[in-house]
Amino acid sequence: MRYFKTTFIWIIALAAVVGISYIDFEKTRVEEEKKDRATRLFPFDSKEVLAIVIEKDGAQPLELERWEEGWRVVAPIKSKGASQNVDKFLGYVTDSRNDAEYVMDANPTQERLTEFGLLKPSLRVTLKTGKDLKPYTLIFGDRAPTMGVAFAMLEGRKEVYRVLAAARGEADKDLYYFRDKTVLALKPEMIDQFAVERGGLAFRAKLPDNGKWVIEKPIKAIADHAKAFEYIGAFVNAEVKEFVSDKKENLASYGLEKPAIQALFWQAGDGEPTVRLSIGDRSPEKRGYFCSMSDRDNIFILDEEVINAIPKSANDIRSRELMFFEINNLKRIELRVDNKSLTLLRDKDKEWRKNSVTGEKMDFNAVKETLDELLAFSIKDFVPSAKDMREFGLENPLAQIMLWEEASAVPIHLSVGKTTPTGNSVYARTGSEPDVLVLDERVVRVLRTIFN
């Protein structure tokens, strides 16, 4: 009992010490915050700024407003803002200090103001805070020749301060820097269809519930999952290179009245394309293409690398994997090569045997090696709309393999026909592909090894 009382007393004492330490810590933190705020040029931090006005000689004033979803440009045009860039600019400007170390001249003469570039300043930034949008204007002078600083004054104050040159540099950026340059605003994980039109439908791809992209038109085929997301990502990550016009006018002069290429994207659940990107003429001097989008009223230029990444046909995003199966899930293999045939079945111990589950045992590793090599083959090319299989030697194929998986009564099959005119490839066909395929001729040698 005495031990319990002693322990309890120690717990109370420890709690008291922790409490006192916490109070001291909080007191110190609050004092440091007050000290930091007292040395700031502005009596607020960047998150409290609700509106910004940037005035430069020779340019219309740039006005921005903070909204729940981020910054917006409200003048000289109305546009979504590049919030990341606006916040970066604000961070530099509101980090300016007012203590003695940063005061360059407490009572400057006109000569000194001329020296600082502040007698006739060309750059002013007004930050507005609070419900009444109280303005605080910072007037920038010249950049100092050294130390990475610039000169500035607060409107209504006579002192000249040194601020980060980066603050002046950010404030001196143009409208392009502060406006949103996003091309495809849709979230990539919400896109479940896309299509490309080149004078007509080039192809259309869809993401079914199984999460594997397929080509819907002009053929039904498996799409390359990585290439599909790479294509979407190219537009999600792309930025407008230059804004040409804030209105969709004179479309013919940009090749946008009848665009040569259109890229369409569907957000999950939408029956019609959510966004349509139209691509017009190339601008050689800008190294880009004139573009417009269905969800905004402007004309802009996209870098030619982005446009060149658009697939020209379904084959550009078509899967090049030859066969899809899980080796451990196979229960039966039938193989015919050079008029020889072989049937392999797996027994209860998962061993491969010839002709029946009690037949001669096959070398497990040899069979697996052959199947692994078969899985590693990729399709070199496609021969579309092939009707006469005799032309490709596929009516009576040179080699054929059929594979049955545990849960399926329908085999996965591959037929190999004639050698192509180039002499280093063969024609082939699988049940999952509508077209005749071109494969490396080594596929025949791989199939023959199982007989050795």
C-alpha cells in the first residue's frame, strides 16, 4: 500500500513537471511568434491575404482574388489562377522584414530615392486583408548589384528597406505566370474513356470495371495499360505554352475551324465527352500547335512534343503482349509442331505428365522454361483485316499450342504460320487478337524445345 502511495505521488509530481514544461514551451512559442511578427514588414502572413493588385509601367494592372478552390485572376482577364505560383510570390513578399538590419535609409532624400530606383518606381504590389480588404502597398525600386536584394518602401512610410530580390522578381512576372496553364483539368483516376479523331475516328479506348484498358473501336483489342495512362498523363501534366487569344475568334486562321486532330476524354459516368481538345495548325516559330478546348473560351499553343505524343492509330496503344496466362494455373497443354503432337496434363502433385495424369513424367523445369519464354514474346506488328488465312500459312499452321487454365473450358491458343517476306519473322494468330500478328521467328524454336 505504501508503495502504491509513493508511486501515485511520483506520477502527480511528474504530471506537474510536464504541465509546467508545456506551459513554458507554449509561452516561449507565443513570444517567438510575437517577436517574429513584430519584425515583419507586413502585420500578417501570406495565408491572410485575400486579394492582390500588381501594377507595372506599360501593363494593365493584374488583380487576383483568393477563393475556396484557390486563386483566380479577375483582371485584366478572368481566369483560374496558378495557385502554386501565387503562393510562391506571396511567400517571398510577406517574408520581408522591417527591423534595423533591413532599413537601408530611414529618411531618404530625393537623391537617395533616385539611387534606390524609388523616385519614379515602376512596380507596386498591393496586398489586401481582412473583411474590409485593408490595403498594404509595397513599392519596389531597383535590384541591388550584390547580395540578392532589392529596395522597397511601404506606401505611407518614408523608410527604404532591403527585401529579397526574389520578391521583386516574382512580382515582376507577367500575366502568363500567374494564370492557370493546366491543359486537362480532369483527375486522371476519374477518366474511363478517351478517343482520338483524325478527320474521322482513329480509335476509342475504355476502362472497364476490371481496371484493364481495352480498345473499343475500330477494333476490339487489349490496350497497353501503361501506354494508356502515359497518354492521359501527357495531357494532365502538360502546360499551355502561350495564350494566343482569350476568345475563340477567327478559328480558320489557326486551323481550328476544321481541326486536323481532336482528343476526347470522358470522366467516369459521362455519356458524352467531358472535354474535347482541338488541335489546329503548327506554329514553326513557337514550336507548337494552336489549340482550343471545349471547357474554356480561349486559343493557346501546346508544345509540339505533347501533340506528337498523340497516338496515330489504335495500334500505337495496343498491347504487344502475346499471351496472358498464369503458369501455375495451367492444367493441360496441347502442342503440334512439324506434324508431331504432344499432350501434357498435371497430376495431383502438380507434375507434368504425357498424355494422361499417370503417363510419363516430364521435366517440370523444362516445361516451365518453355512457357516462360512464350510469355516473354511481344507482338512486332499487326496485319489488319486479314481474311484469307492461306496467305499467311495459318489455315494449316506450322505450329500450334493450346493452353487450358483450371477455371476455364476454353483454351488459350497460338497458331504460327509462314515466314514473312523479311525472313526474320513469322505470321501468327491468337484467340484474343482479331488480326494476324507478326512475331519473331524464334517462337517456333521455343515450341520445338518441349519435344527435346
